Amino acid sequence: MEKITQTAGRDQLGSFAKNFAHFNDDILFGENWNGGDIDLKTRCIITIVSLISQGIVDSSLKYHLQNAKKHGVKKSEIASIITHNAFYAGWPKAWAAFNLAKEVWNENLSDADSSKMSHEDSMLYPIGDENPYGKYFVGKSYLYPICKEQVSMYNVTFEPGCRNN
């Protein structure tokens, strides 16, 4: 499981609120987010539902939506999660959350990028980031980390026509 590391508390609050920064960075995002009983994707979903339910639809929700996307929550999943939550938390809160989710999942993309995201929604793993070993390929390939503990494992996605040199 990827380890979550956070420095926002110290970066933004510095010496103004040392204890709060410590609790945010070391306890909440250090110990709690890195606990082994719940996977990161599930933690992301729980956090998003909690924030929307409270009506918190600011930059903190956007951060957690980005985090959810990074940890495998697909566009179709977030749409269903927010829709389901709307019946319990409130319709206006869901509308506000959808506006942020559309931004995070890049709803206003080019046709090529939109096609890529549609394809990603049909896959088991997200497409991931551009392959740092791209110089060994003609075309684009992407890596998504499945596991970085003990043995690193990555899902590799190739764009049509991509081949090794």
C-alpha cells in the first residue's frame, strides 16, 4: 500500500499552530490514513462522503477528490457515489460536489483525452502517469502503481500503436 505523506499543516500554518499542524500531518494523514485495515481507495470515498455530508465543498473536497482519482476512483464511480450521497446529505451539496468532481475528472477535455478517460473507466486499474521509461517506446505508455511494498508492481497501459524500440 502506498504511504500517504502530508506536509500541508506545517507548510501552511508553520509556527502559528504547531500542534494543529502536527495532528494534521502526523496523526490524521500519517497514522490514520496509513492504517492497514482500510485500503486507500475506500478511505478516499469515506472522506469525500463525509465532507459532502457536512457541506464542505471547498478546496479540501477538491483535494480529496484528486486523492480519490489518484487512488483508483473512476469517474463513473464518483458520479454514483455523489448521486447516492445526495439522497442522504442533500441535493444542493451534491450539485456543488459535482462541479468540483467534473473539474477534477477533467470533464472539459479534448476528444482524444475524453476517449482516453472513457477507456480508463472500462479498465480494472486507472491508466496512471506517463511512463518515465517512455524513451524506450515509440508512442505513449503509462504506469499505475499497484503495489510498492516488498515487490513493486505496476499496471502498464499502451496507447494504440505504441511499441518498444
